[in-house]
Amino acid sequence: MIQEDARFVRSRAALIAAVVELLDEGRDAAQLSITDIVGRAGVSRPTFYKHFDDTAALIREAALRRLQSAFDRIPSVGDDPSWPTFVRGTLRALLRELDADAPFYRSALESSFGLLTGDVIAYLATRLLESSPLGPVIRRRPGPDTPQDRAEFLAAGAMWHVTRWLFADADVTIEADTTSTADSSTAARASTDELVERLSSLLLASSGATVAELDALRAEHVRS
């Protein structure tokens, strides 16, 4: 059983690595076949179906894992950082990673826009609640909605802005169902630093928090 589990883990990792390599090489996700992927991964077609229903499901997992790895590589900003220090350091590092791998993420979003977007929003919401200075504010706000609702709302807004940024000036479109959402090419692409400032401001304003409130919460945490 242990040997079978090890083979299962290795073959899954090989499939994920293969699709990342193919998309990084500029292959069109819509034209990518299972034959292409298993050939690159060195596994059989039946093995592919043990792990994934189709290529879109594989691309979704590869994109989410790559995003998680990008977050894991973000340099630490120290214990209990201020909001400006945290958000600027985190967003700048993350956006630079996304920019470097923009063709991959554009292909992944094109292949399964709605499902992958939902995955990313859920992941970002968890990060906001558990790993950001906004977490305590999101939890303490009164109202009929839940902290998870608020975090997902903030994450969805951030995702929308980042997606538009990734597709700006690119000769591609993304679609949700049959409705094109790619009007971002009509405007010049913002610089990484410009988007950092925009997202920082929007997250703070949309959460209802203030820098002073976040500083007070940070000081309270340090004293406790």
C-alpha cells in the first residue's frame, strides 16, 4: 500500500509538472491534449484519469499550487507588521511572481475561468483571515454577514483587479460562460507598484478599517 501511495503521489506530481512546463513553453491550453501531457509526464493515459477528469481540472490544480508556492516564497515582513509594511511587502512580492509567470496564469484562467477563480478567491479569503493584519478587523465587524463572507468579498475584488492587470496589453481574452470579460486591453497596464498601491487602498477602504485601528490591534496583540 505504501509503495502504491508513493507511485500515486509521484505520478500526480509528474502530471502537474508536465502541464506547467507545456504552458510555460507557450502552448495553448485549449489545444493541449491528454496525450501531450502524459507524454511529457512519462505516465499512461489511464494513470491520468486516476488523478483528473480532464485537462482543465489538472490545469486548475497546477495553477493553485503555483500560487500557493508564490505565497510561500514571499519574504517575511517580521512579527506583527504594520498594515502598510505588510500589504506593500506581500503584494509587491506576489505581483512580481505573477508577472513573471503571466503567460501561465493567463492560460490557466482561459481554460477554466469560473472554477479556477472560485478556487483562488477561497484561498485568498483564508489568507486574509488567517495571515493578514485585516483578519481581526474582518472578524470583529458586526453585521448579518460572516467573516468568511467579508473575506471572500475582499478577495473577489482583489482577484478581479489582478486578473484585469494580468490580461492588460495581452492579445488574449478570458470568458466566463459565453460572456467576454476581457475589456482590460483598452487601458495601458499599470505598473506593479501602481497596482500595489491601488489594492492596498481598496482592501483597507472596503474592509472598513483604518490604519489607526490596525495599529491599535497590533499593539494590543503585542501586549497580550
